[in-house]
Amino acid sequence: MFSRLLQLFKKSPSEPKIGRIELCSLPDTVFCPVCKSKTAYLDSVDFNKSCEEARGFYLPPSGVKIQYFLCASCWFCFAPEIAAWNVKQFEEHIYDEAYELIDPDYRSIRPLANADMLHKTFGSAKIRHLDYGGGSGLLSGALKARSWDSYSYDPFTNPDLNVVELGKFDLITAFEVFEHVPNVDALFADLQKLVKPDAIILFSTLLSDGEISQEKPLTWWYASPRNGHISLFSQASLKQCLRQQGFNFASFSAGLHVAYRQIPAWSAHLFQSR
């Protein structure tokens, strides 16, 4: 796998494989997308920094530095230069043919494992489910094969679909989605419109608490622009986003969380040990 990755990313002076990466000029003051406070520049990392570095593999440097900013009020960390991209730029530079190689679990391993987990957790419940940011729809398809009323939505695979037209759901899942989102306001507005009053949103994203601060360089493996990790939530920033839409928040682990207004009976067992 790694030899194929190097082949795809091998640079040529006449034909760079990653294409021309264009970054916008930032204003003198960059405001936090979550709490709208002023932010401060934190650090820059090479565009080719990927999550595979946690497994000991490093891409050749791209030579393009991506700036991350940190909010001192809610501790949200983000990359505004990439957040300003359009869909075509994301497809050309991040979600391209090489993406599977810098996130080898995304195509089948992760969605099938998550489908198994959901079925074991809620399998007998009669619920309407949406996998938000579901890529090819493999997770939803695996649940449909088990008689779930399941749907999938992804802005890159369903670009012409207005997701709110799908109606309202009892359960929304969003696995490894939040850190990829360039517009956090749009994300949480979508979720608010898609849930029934007693629905739950089950989602995964690693929280940055203890990993990011102005006192140290941005070396956290999860801060990886080549994977599209451009919105890094602290617990405080995540709670604020959810609270603005009327949601409560709880965590089951460092990476697995739930948002809810009322706890539905079919999910009550999740909260009994909390």
C-alpha cells in the first residue's frame, strides 16, 4: 500500500501529482466559526501531513503550509484557508483517488464495523436512521440488508440533494464527519432540522482537550490537512455548537459522543450507566 502511495504522490518538477493548491488570503482578524471570538494564529503544518503518521508513515512534503488558528474562548482549532475551498477544490486535493490510501479504513472497514455496532446496539428498535456524511452509503446499505429503515447522505456523493428533504429521523449517525466540515454552522443547522424531538445523534470525532494549546506546536496526529481534518473540536466548542441548537451532550469515550433533546425509550439503555 505504501509503495502505491509514494507513486501517487511522487513529485515531478513538470507535473506535480497533487496539483496546484491555491489558498485564500486571510483577513487581519480571523474569527472563530463557533463562538465568533477573535482567534490567534497557532501553527502551520505541511499539507501532506496525514493521519497515517500515527502508524509511522510519512508522505513527502508538499511544500504548502496550512495555517491553523485557535480560539482562546472555546478552544476550537481550524484551518480557514481550506475551509474557504469550494467542492471542486476538496475533490481535487483531498477526496481524490489517493484518499483511500491515507485513510485505508474509510471505504469498507469503518462503515461495516459501525453498521455491526449499530445493529448490535439498536437492532430490534423500529427507528428511521440517517447516516450523515455516509460516503458511498455502505453503512446504510449494510443496515438495510438487516431490515433497517436507513438512509445515507454525503455532500460529495449526493451534491444535488437537499438533505432536509429526506424528512426527520429517530437516529442520525455521523462517524468521522465533524472534523471534515468547513462550515460548522451549516452542519449543526442541518442536524437540527433532521431530528425528531426525541431523536439522538451518535457521532465520532476526537476532542482536542489536552492536545492543542498556544504553548506548543501543532503536532497532534489528528490535525492532518491531507485527510481533510480542518475543524478540531474541544469539548467546550462542541457543547456550544450543540447548545445553540437546543441539544444536550454526552460522551461515551474520547471519540464517541451523543447529542439529544429527549432520550427516546429505545436508546435509554445507553444512558443507564452514565
